[in-house]
Amino acid sequence: MITTEVVLTGLGVLSPVGIDKESFRHALLEGQSGIGLLNIHTSDPSLRPMGSEVPDFHAKDFVKPRKNIKVMSRDIQLAFVSACRASTDAGLITEGDTRTVDPDRLGVVFGSDLIGAEVDMLLDAFRAGIHNGQYNFDQWGTDAMNEVFPLWMLKFLPNMPACQIAIGHDARGPSNSVTLCRGSSLAAIIEAVRTIERGAADVMIAGGCGNRVNQDFQTRVKSYFIAPRQNDPCRVPRPFDIDRCGSILGEGSGAFVLERREFAEARGAKIYATIRGFAEVNDPSLHKIRPTGKAIRDSIRFALQRAGLTSNDIGFVNADGIGAEHDDRIEAEAIQHVLGNVPVISNKGNFGDLGSGTGAVELVSVILSLQDGLIPPTRNHEKTAPDCPINVVHGKPAAFSSPFVLKLNQTRMGRSFALILEKS
């Protein structure tokens, strides 16, 4: 059982289907897609890869002072802005004489991906090594390095989203970073809860960010079970569908303010939800052996036990539902085995795989569902696959009445995360 009640009081989201709570929620309920052809690499539409990008996002409109953008990759920019919006949403004041939290009692845990290099930033360095049409590697340490921005490394370290958020909020408490692909966000939130439980902080900012439309990721698409190129990219991914064929890569970030219930109530904060239970379980996938689903089953069971709930208490499951054949099958089997005919959705049909930002963006969807009692439909799901024996909500939103919702995410290496929220 959870010994210290931890509540969610603020959230911020930047996604391919919305860059605030209202637009994001509307897009999900209407089944809108943020997937298309990426505006990178080439102007030839036939060569442009599929993906999902956060629209109309320009860091200079949000990051202050603007000079800080020089040491922020796209991933860090998304994380920083989503965190600022979460703290604003929570009514958290982190500077001046009116601040609402002791800086020594405010911490940050954020999930992040491998951050891809920005090719444009290194072009002059590479060009400096070209002599007579040939690249001379002997010149890298002299000519080329003179053309590299001295602080370039700060843009690409995976701990920098948490660092920049902490700096921006004057958060002097515990700070940590988690890099577990799609599991990063839930892992970060779980660690934030544990930090508050052990008395190391009163308030934590947690979440995750990812930018898998970066060119570095696009050069390794075969590693991510990407769907074949479609004439209509909006038709993929297809979570738990009989015609599922893989996912697509995208970008996005979600952030949350977590607090001890007593602290939140004392400052009069609005409470969205209470974290009732969680679990993280590993089923190692070595070499070519794929996960079996045991970790997913166990994570659901352990989260229920920690929350003091039964399978009948869960209103719906927001699943990982990546849209790949093996992954969807073992997740669906695990859900059915433990929870039976519970309603299930996946948000991947709206925006695909956002890397380490996936779970946080999807968790915003869960929290907003708790507020209005509506489950958004699973986009692109038309006919449930025979090997996915679950009750997939699709076509239109569905109502639910239980105050408890389960969020799941997994990694391809066999790690599974489960989080149960209760409406407050």
C-alpha cells in the first residue's frame, strides 16, 4: 500500500495533435491524426518519411531568456516548455517572495531519449576536414574542432531536460533522469512518487520528452518496426487491429506536478488525480528472444495489489498499443488474462511512437478522461485482431464511471510499467 498520498496538480502537453490541454483533448475525442510526411531530408514528397511533429512550436516564443535556446536541443525545448506549463497549471510559484514551495523541497525527474545530433550544427566542422574532395580525419582535432560550438555537448546529453527544468524552476531538491525508451515517462513518475514517499521532497516535476523525427533516428528506422510507407500516412499505426503493420516515429512531451496531498491541500491547489498504485517489472529479452508478456501481467497485478484494488475496479486501460504484431499480441493477452473484458484504448493511432515522451503524453489523455468520464476512441482500429482478445474502444468515445484508470507502457527489451490513477 502507498504510505504517503501523492496527487497530480498540474499538467502540460506538447503533442502532434495539440499543444495545450484543450486542443489535445478535442483532437483525441474527435479521432484526429497528427501523422503525415515529415518536412525533412528532401523536398521530393515521394522520399519523405512518415512521422508526427509538434505543430507551430517555436522555442523563442516560450523560452526565457532566449539565449538559453543555444544549449537546448528540440527535445530539451519541448521538455522545458511542457514543464513550465505544468507548473503554471498547478499554480506553482517558484521565484520571488511569493513562491509556494521551498526550493530545497522541489525536485525534478524526467524521462528522455538518446538525443540525436543536429546535422546543420556540425556541417561547418565536417566541411573543414575536406581537402581536394577527400575527407582528412587527421584534421578533425585541429581544423574541424575550431568550427564546433564550444557548448555543443550540452544540447545532446540526455540528463539536460531535467537539468534545464530544474534551473528554470530553481528546483534544488532531488534531480534525476530516466532513459528507458517508451517506459521512461512512467518510470520517471514512479521515481518522483518514491522521492516524495521517502520524504526527500514536497513537490516534484516529472514527465518525459522525445524527438524521434530527428534525422539520427530516421536513419535507423529498421530498428523500430516502422509501418511500410502509406499513400495516406494517417492510416497508421493500427493498434490491436487485424491489419496492424507497425508504428511511426514522432515527437512530443508531457509534464506533471506531483505533491504530497497535505502540501497541495494546504496551498489550495486543484487536484486532478491521486496516484493509487504502480509497478515496474522486467522480463529480459536477450539476443533474439522476445518478451513473453509475463512482465506486463505481473506489473498489472502488482499495481492492483499496491492500490488495494481488484480487476473489477478499473474503468479502462490506456495501453501501450504500439501497432506491431508481437507487441500488441502479448500486451492484449496480458490485459485479458488479468483484467478480463475491461475497455482498452491506445493513443498511438493519433501520433505514433514519441520515444521517451510517449507515456507522459498518453498520461495527459488519461487524466483528462478522468475529468470528463469519456474514453477517446482508438484511431485506425477497425477490426480487432483474433490474437488480441480485448475490448478495444474505437469509432466513437465511450463513457465510463469508475474512478480508477490503468496506464501501461513497455519497452522492447521486456520492461513493463503500470500506473493506476484515481479521480480526486
